[in-house]
Amino acid sequence: MSDEMKLESADGLLLQQMASLRDIIDNNSDWIWEVDAQGRYVFSSNKCIEFLGIPPEQVLGKTPFDFMPPDEAKRVGEQFAAIVERRAPFGGLLNRNIRPDGSEVILETSGVPLFDNDGNFRGYRGIDRNLTSLDQAPGQRLFQLETIYSNAPVGLCFIDLQMRYVTVNDAMANIIGLQPYEAIGRKIGVFLPGLSPLLNNALEMAQRNETTPDREFSVPGKNQVFFVRIKAAYDAQNQLNGLSVAMTDITSLKRMERALRESQEHYRNMVELNPQIPWTADPRGMLNDVSSRFQRITGMTRQDILADKWIQSMHVEDRRAAVQTWEQCLKTGAPLDIEVRFCHVDRGWNWMRIRAAASYATDGSIQRWYGTAEDVHERKLLELKLVKANRRLEIQARTDSLTKLPNRREFKKVLSHEYMRAKRNRTPLTVVMIDIDYFKHFNDHYGHLSGDACLRLVARTLRKSLKRSTDVVTRFGGEEFAAILPDTDLKGAWIVAQHIMESIETLGIKHSFSEFNRVTISQGIATYRPDQDPDIEDQSDIVSAADEALYLSKNNGRNQINAMPVSIRFNPL
């Protein structure tokens, strides 16, 4: 092959690689950009169309502040100017931007400085993430802010004037090697002695009303570098009362900074800035390229991954659905977006979000898939914890805390459902009201703790006395309980009530202030018969009738059962 043909082949391969890298950048969920030393955009991925509402060609030559409201441009500009002056990397810079249609978008900006071969500063390269969210209620917002503080990946703490920890979030506790509660009240110099000079200097500057510059801090004996921001804090009387400290682990960012200076592949370097793991696949779904980070996570070799053995490292509960979804995407060209668990080489099962989009040839056929794998383990664990917490709250909302029986609110809900079912199916429905006799005397004589124990024991006995899964017993209030017996007529309900009474008597709970010398119950039964009670329009009529029957039992001497037809009202007067 002639030199000319070799050159032509190399050019073609380079163009193909450039096109592939460009596709990866444009299909990335983050906006990738580069600015010159004056802060003007010299490169922009197509993500700016989604974020700012304008194409890349209208971004080039402008500065980030051209898209912000004036007050925001001033605020962010001052922060960015300080960063540029130090030629420092930065992360988590929040800023508000206005689209041409007037809508607002909130972006989080991170970047690293760029230098030429002579060491001259020539600008920044970085990414923007869209953090725009819907308005939320203040209570929910406060909860979210507290959750964000506790679980933020940035180390956050408050230091008092004696250099002691006042508050510490999880990330900061991890940095110093303690639980958050263990750090409170301890001297900061005990755990991070190298940080003490920075804090003492910051305190002296605050006392002189001077602003503390941001610093980089290397943990002695560890290969860790942190970006440290220290701000003075004042009380309501504007008196200095401590320092607010934020520490961001920029170890990885510093490594990437070194890699960027050494690398000759412009687009590849920008992809490496992104925490997402890039991968590509052919039209059949066979992987043909994947970042080495995925190898480190799974512990698999590159050869095994490209041979589709990566599927075996997926959790068995996720594998089938994930493969079916991927196969459906391959058939239809629809984007892939799934969350699955992979076996992490260090920490076991690890949640990852896998996304991909198809790249089409000029004839409309799929020529390649570009995707990313993102570690979402911590976020997923928080979601699962939230689901469990909500489930517990839901159970608590319908359960009586003392007896663990369904509460009155749940009674109304179940009765409403069973009433509609009985009315629809023309089947009987019975409510039994149950009251512990002379319970106030029991409480007054034996004490509230004994009274609570009595209520719990009676509740357990009532629950065991109902044999059918459809029967429900609830705590109606105080010493009063209510049972719902679907598909049960008066005869059947009477048998159940007698069994309940016998079960309570069998307990033999001593009650010296009862004429029966033991704990007994009174019961009232009301049965709704759709065919014979056509005038009943509300389930509350059943409860009222059962309550009147209970009143009759108590008025006639207690420790007995009475029934009252739903269609007849008992008037004690």
C-alpha cells in the first residue's frame, strides 16, 4: 500500500473515530463545553439545545453569563472570576439561566482549567447538569433540604469558636472516620490536624471582616485532595459564632486534570470528565467498546464483557426483564433506560442505570448504539428506604398503636367497602360492637399500665376468636371494639359473639371492682340484610343499630349479648 493510500486510510479511520466520539458527546445527558481564557465558548455539545433552548452555533463566542439574569450573572461572575484567578478546578457551581421562551433552567457547572504545552492558561473545559425541579411545598422542601444535607456527597460541618464540631453530615463523618454523632463536640484538630491552620487563619480573617479564599487541602498520609470552602457564620446579633466548612473530594478531578494535560485525544478527554461509563454496541446489541471503569466495577475482563458475559454479572432477579427490554429496543429502535444490579467486585450488588440511544445511517437503519452506565446505588438505596418508610407510615396511619388492631379510621374504610359489596351481592353484613365492662374502675384501681395490658390481651383474644380471613376486629375507641363480619347473618353472628364472650371469660382476668369479679364484655349485634332492609342508605345505620344493641346489653346488667334490627331504632328514653 502506498504512503498516500495509508494516509488516506488513516484519515478515514480518524474521521470515523471523531464521528463516534461526537455521537457519544451529543447523546450524553450532560452538556459538555469549553471556554477560552476570556470565558467565551469555543466548543459546545448539542445538549445546549435542550438546556438553553439554542443551538451550539448561537452559543459559540458568548460567555455563560450572557444567558443569566443580570443579578445572577453578577453573582456567578464574581465567583467564577475568583476561580479563574487561581486557575483552579471547580464543581457544583449552581446558576440560573433564561431560555428564549422566558422559562428558567437551573444548571450545576463543573470544570477543570486548560493549559498549553508552555503552561499558559487557555480556558476551561467542563460539564453542566440540569437541576431544574418543580415547585414543592415548604414542608417537603425542608425535608428534602435536610435529607440533602445529611446525604450530600460533599463533606459539610459547622465549627464553633473553640474549633469543635457542632454539626457534621455523613460525608464529613466519613472523611474523619467517625459516625456523625461521635464527632459532635470534638476538636477538629484531633482528626484532621492539617486542617487546623486553615481554620485558625479563616477565623482570624473573619474577625477582621475579611473573606477567606477557597483552598485545596491534602489529607496527610492519604492520597486525597479536597476543595475546601470556609465561610464565617454570625448569630442574630451579627456576632461571629463559628465557621461553615464544605469539603469536596476533588482527588478524581485532580487525576483527570493531569490526564487532560497528557492526553492528545480532545473528545475522549471530555467524555472521561463525565462520571457516566460510556459503551457502544452494534445493531444486534453486541458490545464493541466499553470503558475500563466497567471492568473495575464488575471485575470482568474486557474480552468477557465484549462476549456478552456481562449479562451473567447481573442480578438474577433483574436479568430476564433487562434482557427482554434490551431486545425490544433493538427491534424498535426505542431508547434504553433501565436500572439493574451488577455484582460489584468490592461491595456486592450495586445498582446501576443503563441508558442507550440508537445512531441511524442515512438509509434509516441502526448503525450503532451509544450508551452509558451510571452508578446510582446510593440514590436507589435512598428510594428503597423511602418506600419502606412510606409503607410503615401507611400501616401506622390505619393501626392502633396500643393494641396493634386496625383503628377506627380503618374500620370505617373496611365497613364502607363491605357495605357496598353486600348491597351489590345481596348478602348479609353484621357489625358487632364490644365493650369491656367496668373498665374505668379497672383502670382506677389497677393503674393505667395494667389497663393497657388488659386492652392488649383482650385485643389479641378478639383477633384469635375470628376464624375467617374476611372477618375484621378493630379498636373503636377507649375500651370499645368493633367487629365486621361479611356474609354473616344474625344466627352466625350470635355464635361468633358467644365464642368471643367465652374466650374473654376463659382469660380469667381478675377485676375486684366488677360484680362478676373478672373482666367481662358486653356486645351489641346489628345485621344488614339488603333484601329486608331496602331503606338503609348508609353504613352508619348499621353501626348505630349495633351501638344501640350494645347500650341495651350494658343497661340490662352487662356481660351479655343483644341484637338490634338495622331498620328499627332503639330509644332509651
